[in-house]
Amino acid sequence: MSKKNAILLNATRLFSKKGYKETSMAEVAKITGSAGGTIFYHFKTKEELFLSILKNVKETIINDFKNYLEESEFENGLEMVEGAISFYLKCAGKMEDQFRLLHRHYPYELAQANPVCRQHLEAIYECFVDMFEQSIKQGQRDGSIGNMPARKIALIIFSMVDGLVRFNTYNLYDAGALYNEVIESCRRMLKNSESLE
């Protein structure tokens, strides 16, 4: 692993656990075994380091979801929604530090002043919601999902699933324990289009 990648990996861990403001560049240097000058050679400021981390998170998530959709086969759109939920939960478990970072307040605070940060966050969330929306539209085409506003329902499903991930991230509740109930709730919501119109 290159020194730059080691810095990104360890800084991600520190920022996700301690928070951006509470993490110093000296701590990043110490945990990576780098001299302070090495870090500043790769990243001029702490904010630049943070934006590089966010860019990495964005690229990893988008690639993982793209590969998942390309490699998976689904009988219908409803099954595709269920697969997307499962994959999202699996991805959050595999990328625990990155998701914890996304669930912190600082990225959204920075996004108000920094357009690059905002673009990274928007791309990440667009990827998530697009996957659910594509699944819903597929289900509407094949008849497994009722007629409803696909984007709005995708946002609702994403919010519900991401809420479970947040519970898990902060050790408030085991998200896996609610998996079957989430899937069943989504099935009822997606099949019962009359109540949503």
C-alpha cells in the first residue's frame, strides 16, 4: 500500500471515530508512522485530506453498487429492491468507518461552504437512491410493484434502510435483527399502491 493510501485509510478511521474537528494532522501522522511533512506533501491541509477521503468513499460506493447491479440477476423489480436493501446493509457493514464518517455532522456542515464536498455527498446519495428508484421502475414495468412515484418511494426506502444502518453504527440496535421486518414492510408498501396515491 502506498504512503498516500495508508494516510487516507488511517485518516478515515480517525475522522470517523473521533470526528474531523477533534482529529489533528499530528495524530494522522502518528497512526500512519509518517512524518508531518509527508502528510503535507500529499495533502496541503486537513480539509484537502478530508475531501480526498470523501472522494474515495464516493468512488468506492459507486463502483461497488455498479458492479453489484451488473453482476446480479433478479426475477423482478420487487426482488431487485430486496436485493438492493441487502446489498446496502452488507456494504455498510463492510465499510463501517466510511459509513460512520457519512453519519457524522461535519461533512454536511462543510458542504454548506464547500461545493466540492457537496458534490461528493450528492453523488453518494444519488447512487443509493438511484439504485432503489431503478428497482422500483423495473418492478412497475414487470408488474411486481404498483403504480407510485418511484423517486419519492425510493427516498422513503433509502431513509428507512439508512436509519437502520445508523442504529447499527452507533451500537443502538442490531440492524440485522430487523431485516425481515424491513423487507416485509417494503413488500407491503410497494404492492399496495392504492394507499399511496
